[in-house]
Amino acid sequence: MKNSDKLEVFNREIRNKIVGRRSPRRIWVNSLSFCLRRATLSTYLETFKYERTGEMLLGTLLHKWVQENVDVEEIRFEVPLEYRISDGWVLVGRADAILGDRILEFKLKGFNRENGPGSLDEMEEPSKIWKEQLNAYLNMADLEEGYIYVFDRDGLDFRHFRVNRNEEAFSKMLGRAKIVIKGVEELEHGKFPAWIKPRFQDECKNCIFRPICSAVDSK
Ligand code: SF4
């Protein structure tokens, strides 16, 4: 590293300490599956842990239930994972469980024919978002095989779906993380990253940053 780069790093660390930011800065895997402007604001303001939805809280209850009731050898629950993206930035996440060399993710799902399969049996594959998150954990943990356990919210019957590690998909996710880093750096220089758009239709409807975005987008 050149001397001027070392000074940049030193200056950045001082700035982080002055404003009480953790270092390295953390980007959560889950945030990268949705609007990256939201991920940017949430990373900049460090509000990710306050953005839990009712759905996420139900998911947490399911994890706890499995953890407290299922006892098998070689299983670790709530395993923290980290991956260095670039200097000063890490991707972080928490695998629901690691059994030997397989990562397990537990998901709770309600079934309704109007917006997807009508029952657990009719489900052909888990959602793209669940697969991309599990794939990120496989790459972060350097493991090859994972399973998404889908529990029917009505009765807790379950099925499991295999996901194989895909390095190309992970590198696309790292590309999304780099957009967030750029957005955060712009915010730090007083510029709002209006060029970052939502990933899905209707994402803004329940987003805590809607008042900020509406004010900026209406200018
Ligand atoms: S309000 Fe919409 S554009 Fe703004 S952060 Fe939320 S989801 Fe993204």
C-alpha cells in the first residue's frame, strides 16, 4: 500500500471514531436482496437492526423453536459469517444453522393460491431471494451445499430444498455491495444517492425511509 493510501486509511479511521461508527463498516447480506438505496441509508445510519418487520420476528421465533427443540450432533445455530469486500468494508450475515459442512436456513411461509403455490406440496422451489442469501452464506463460509427448510405457517409441516454454491451469483451480490459502498461515500460527502433505484415494485410502500426519498425524489 502506498504511503498516501495509508494516510487515507488513517484519516478514515479517525473520522469513523469521531462520529462513533464501527470499523470496518458492515453491510448485511439480507439488505442486498432489496432496494440498494435502502441498504445504503441503513448502512450509513446503522439502523439495520431497528428495521425488523413482523415477518422477520416470526422467523426469529421459528429459529429459536428449532434451536431449543432439535438436538443433533455437529449442529451450530446462529453462526456469524463475515467476508471482506474491500478495505474498511465487510459483508456480514448469520446462518441459521450449520450441520457438519452444510448450511441450513429456516423459513416460515403462508400459502395462498392468489400469490403463489397453494400448499407446501405444490411449492416447486424456494424464492430467488432466499436462494441468493443462502448462496452468499455458502460463499462466505467456503462451503458447497446448503438447504432451505420451508415450514408451513399453518401446522409447521416442512420441506427442504437443496442449494449449491454458485460463485458467479455471489460475485453479482458483491457488485450490489459495491453500489452500497459508493452510495454511503456519497452520503458522507453530502450527496444523496438518488441514482440508486428500488429493486422491486411496491418496495417503497412499507419502507421506513419513504419520507426522505419522497422529499428528495419530488425535487
Ligand atoms: S423509499 Fe423506496 S427508494 Fe427509498 S429507500 Fe425505501 S424502498 Fe428505496
